[in-house]
Amino acid sequence: MGARKKHAPRRGSLGVRPRKRAARIVPRIKSWPDPDLPQPRLLAFAAYKAGMTHVLMIDDRPHSLTHGKEVFKPVTILEAPPLYILGLRAYTVHPVKGMLTFTEAWVTPPKELEIYRKIPTLPETLDPEPKLKLIEENIDRIVDLRVIAATQPKLVGGLPKKKPDLIEIRIGGGTIQDRLKYAMEILGKTVHPKEVFEEGMFVDVIGVTKGHGFQGVIKRFGVKELPRWHKHRKGSRRLGSRSPGIGTISPVPQAGQMGFHRRTEYNKRILKIGDNGLEVTPKGGFINYGIVKGPYIMLEGSVMGPRKRIIILRYPVRPPPYIPEHPPKIVYISLESKQGV
């Protein structure tokens, strides 16, 4: 009687191939939504991951079995210092090449921002007025407006770095003329997270996961180790065989890079936005981070990456059918020490 054929589910999702290292630690937002906003505002914000705790809140989901009752929710605390708006970038559309940069208007950054650590060749004097006038004269050709924002890591309690991170953020809501007017108002100023998001809304979380380096198939895909009681000429922590003629994109589990991948998690709910980080800092501070001093964002659930990693929050590209009308009611925030947990 012949050997019985083994059937097993495939390992690993092909939807995230290739599993390679992220190109940069500050993720670039590749797609933007077009939400219906009453007035122009930024569609994304940057924050730094501090750690996790838990809260007790009143469940406000309709048709839920625990509706109106206290429920336990794990939360992630992100420290979100105000963003400094450095420049404005206008885009036009080419019939073949797609969106192209029309022009940019930059302001002279303040000395305390230390933007020279990020852009050492930045000119000493920058005048945005001629560029803004050029955008106004060609407003009919402009199809999109985005700002160049810089984070302020010097204001973050648990971050040792001083070099700011630069991100490009789209302006949504209103007409192009309204967006241009809004951009001119915030150019050279700071933007608070409360000016971008609201408590209770859903956002997409974009970041880079924890890195684990080069790993084998057992840790990377969870395949079964070959039996150890039998002699193995080439080892037991490997595949028995691979299909002939496999290419670079193969469904067969193989060793390679694990972690440090750019990932997007959809529809994470913002439970709270505050100005004083001591309200959510546990006793002894967050492990490997410390004290949250400035503005913070409390997200429901977990997010990717280790502590101190930059996280980009964006308006949802596919929002859920349930959109809460009011912010959640938080009854209790755990501030117990996380040491030894």
C-alpha cells in the first residue's frame, strides 16, 4: 500500500509578499482618501509609540451584547507633539506620467527645530511669497495640495533623538481654493493633533513592524520540525523538499527576512486625545520609553513596531459602516506600574 498523501494548509500569506525590509523607517503614504469634511484640514498625523495599558469604557457599539456596559479594552499610547509645517507642495496632472510636482513653497525653519540635521543643504533664507503667488495664478492647473511637515522629537519625553522626521500630508476638504487658503494659514506654524482628528473616530495606522533579522522556516512560517530520532544529513529545522522549478515568488516557505516590514492596519479607533501625557503615564513610566510629557493619542488595541517608533495615522480609506457620533466614555485608565509585567 502506498504512502498516504499529506494534506496541510499553506503557510504564510501571499498578500504581503515580498517579505523584504522596509525601504525607510518613516513610511510614505501611498494612497489618500477623499473624506467629506466641512472645512479643509490635514489628513494624517505623526506620533511616536510609547507603550500599552488598559481602560474600562462604556461599550457604545450598536446591537452589541455588552452595549451600555463597562468593557475592558487594551489601548496603545502614542505621544504626538505638534507638527511644524515647513512647506507646501502643489501637484498637476500629466496625461501620460500622472501627477507631477508643480512647485514648492518653503519657509525658513526656526533654529530650535534643528532641521539642518535632516536637510544639511537647506538655504539660509527662504521666501515662500513668490511660490505662493505662482500657485494662486495657476490654481486652475492644480489638482492636489500637500504640506511638508516636520515632527518635533525634542518635545517627546521618551525619545533621545533630535533629528526631525519629514512627512508629506495631503490637505482634504473644500475646494482647491479653500485648501490653498488653509495651507497659507498654517505655513510656518504648528498643528496640534486635535486640529486633525476627533475623539471616537477611526484611523488607519501605518508603520514598520519589529525587526527579527534573518530567520529560518520554523520561526518565520511555523512549519513542523522534522523528527529528531531519525538521522538527518542536512538538519531537521528545514523543509523536507521544495517543488521543482520554483521562482522568486514561491508559496513554499523559505528562510529569509522576518520583521521590519511596512504594514497598514485599518480602522483603529481613537479613544482619547489629550494635552497632558501624565494623565496616561503609568507608575514608573512606560518600559523602555519613560514619561509621556506632551500631547498624546490613545488608540484602541495594539499597533505595529517597538517603542519609540514613528507611527503615521491617516484618515481611513475604507471606513467601517459604523461611525460613532460621540466620543467614548472612559470610566477608568490603568496607571499601575508595568514593571515586571
